[in-house]
Amino acid sequence: MKPASLSSRITLLLLVTSLALLGGGALAMDWRIDREMEARYRETLLTQAHAVAAMTELEQDAGDGSTNLRPQAGLFGGEGPVFYELRCKGLPPLRSDPPPLATPPGWPDAASSEPQFSRLKHHDKRLGTVMFAFRAPAGEAQNLTGGGRGCALFFQQDRRPFEQILLAIDWILALGPILALGIALVAVPLIVRRGLRPVRALVARMGDIGPNAPGERLHPSGLRELDPLIRRFNGVLDRMDEGLARERQFASGLAHESRTRLAELRALTEVESRYPSGRTLPDILGEVGSIGAELEATVTALLLLTRLQSGLEQPQLQELSPAPWLERQLQRHRGLAADHGATLQLSGEPPARIRSDPALLEVIVGNLLSNACAYAPSGDTVELHVDGAGLTIINAAPDLTADDLERFGQRFWRKQAPHAGHAGLGLALAAAAAHALGLALAFRLDASRRLHARLSWPKHRADA
């Protein structure tokens, strides 16, 4: 299925909107013009009817009752020929020549002083009519007394010329939107495609960016709609480059660690087979087992780190008493500290109970203590301070800098030359386990260049 076109969607929306606006405007204008024209038509019709009545009064004032001044059909011009019939009490009906084509039955009795407009149809003709009653003054020749005689006038005009004008206006109003729509059908796609040219240029530039061109970024387009998209895309590229750098570093570190251990095993076996050292078989097997244990520890740490970072390792929270648990951790690491000439010290008041995952918490504290004992100078005291908000492991770190703290947690990163049993995964494991538990792990160097590793747990996890 062919994907939808943004240009086609915008064009369709513009055309539908234009048609709705122009069509609606044309209908509103047509309605307003029809009302105005109809009002003017009725006004003209009534004016002509009043002219007929005035001429009748002049004829009656002539005094001899003749009809020489009788107005004829078409005399008043207007939009079409006119026809009328005038009835006054005491006088014969006065009609145009020709007379009205159609009259409503009993119209003289229905006439009132208020003009009444209507439309009649006679064969193929449409007629506009008006009728009203008035009092005509009596002429002196008739010797009438009183306020004049009552008259009723029925006036009629052919509406065809007027309706032809309305039809012409309707066509003009209808052809305007149609013509505009036709022009839009040609112009709008061209305009939209031209307006979307920066998008096509952006797509073309995106095609040159990928893993093979690290560091390549999109330049701002200067368009308010595209620049946020460009910033987001560049942000994705930044994260992609960081992820690729981490993966390359991870692959390089893993290969180095595995190759180093395997090379040690191969060298040990080749040397012993060609140039026997005279050591006993248990000593040789013990060294082989130690190398295998280090390789196994590296693989195990990597598997755990992968599970933590992918979310496969879910914390199993349970109630834990920190005081005896921390004492067991210290006892477990006193031997390592003694090997490096350091001592371990516990201080502070731990909370009565905390809610955490003992295994993941041991990953964090155990790796922090191992690193502190392994890298602390000889004669230093590694302090484990605990309080209601968390715990802090403090040790001297004269070789560390502020830039080094930013690299804490990277896999296979070590400040110094590799130590036995350390592949540079301890801090990465501690950070991943802390994230899985929802704990905050932070590092800082104080003025005396002592490293503070602070692990804080949420308040609802601890009961002081």
C-alpha cells in the first residue's frame, strides 16, 4: 500500500477549507443580495402603484369623468411591463390595457391601507403584485361632500426581468468559488510542494547520517516548525553515539578481559609443558582455578549487569535489619582490606528496619566496599557511615580527579592498572542495582581528597 502523502493531505485540507469558506460566503452573500433586491423590487413596485393612484386622482380632478389621462401598461418602466386595476366607489373600474393577467378572487374587499405583496403565476409568467386601499379626494364637478371616495388598487408587474437579474447574480456568486477552486487545484499543490521543500532537504540530509558517520548533526533550518524536530533528532543522535561508544567500549573491554584470562591459561599450560617449574599439580591446578574463577566472575557480573539494565532482574523487597546485615558485609571484606593494609570501621546509627532486596543491596554495598578496600592507600581507614537516610563509604583517593568521577559506572573502566579479580564492572553493577531499587548513588571528593560514595534510600523504605 502506497504511504499517504503529506503534500496531498495539506492540499486536500486547503481545498476543503477554501471550498467551505468561499461556498459559505457565496451562499451568505446570495441570501443577503436576494433579500436586498427583493426589498428594492417591492419598493419600486409600490412606488409605481402610488404613481397610478396619483394619476387617477388627477383624472378625477379634471371634472368631466373622461379617461384621457388613463395610465397605460408599461408607462412606468421599471423591471417589466405593469398592469393594474383601480376600483373606486361610485365609479366604473379603471384597468390598464391590457388588464392584469391574473387577479386573486375578491381582492377589493381584501385590500387594506397596508400594502400587501404577493406572487402570482399565469401560464409561464411569474407576476409580482401589490394591492392597497386609499381614499381619493372627490372632484368639484361631482359635488360630493365628505372625505372623498374609497378606492382599492391592484398593481401587477412581470417579474421575469427581475428574476433574470437574480439568476445572473446567482451564477456570478456560484462561478466565483468554482473558479477559485479550479485555480486552487492547480496552484495549491505547487505552493505546498514548494513550502515542503525544506522538509525534503531535511530528509536528504538525514540520509547521510548514521552509525558510519558519528558526530554528524543536522544544522538548524531557521524554520520554527522544523527546528524542534531537528533538535530532537540531534538529541537522538547524541544518545545513539553515546550508546555506540559504550557498546564499542564494552565489546573491547570484554574481549580484552576474556583474551587476558585465556592467554594466562594458555601461557601457564605451555610453560609447564615445555619448561616444568617443578611445582606440584595442586599448585598448578589452583592457579588455573583462580584464573577460571576470575573469568567466571567477569561473565557472571556481565550477565547480572545486562539483566539489571534491561529490567529482567526485578527487586524482591523484604524487611531487613541493617545493623547485623552491615556487620556481615564488613566481616566479609576485612580480609581484603587487610591484604591492602587498610582497616574497616562502622559508624553512625542505622535505622531499625529497611525494606529492600538483600541480594541487590549486597551487590551495591559489596562492590563499593571492594573498590574502597582495593584502591585505598596502605594504612587508610575505610569508613562505613550509616544513618536514617542512607549510608556513606569513605576512603582516601589521592589519585582521583573530578573528571574521573564522571566516568564512574562505565563498564571496564579502571583508573589504575588492573588488579586481580577486578574487571572494572563493580561500579557499573552498583549503579545498575541502585537504579533497579530506586536508590540514589552519588560520588564526591572532599577537600582532603577523600572519596564519598553516598547511597540514599527513599524515606518510605526506612523506619528510623
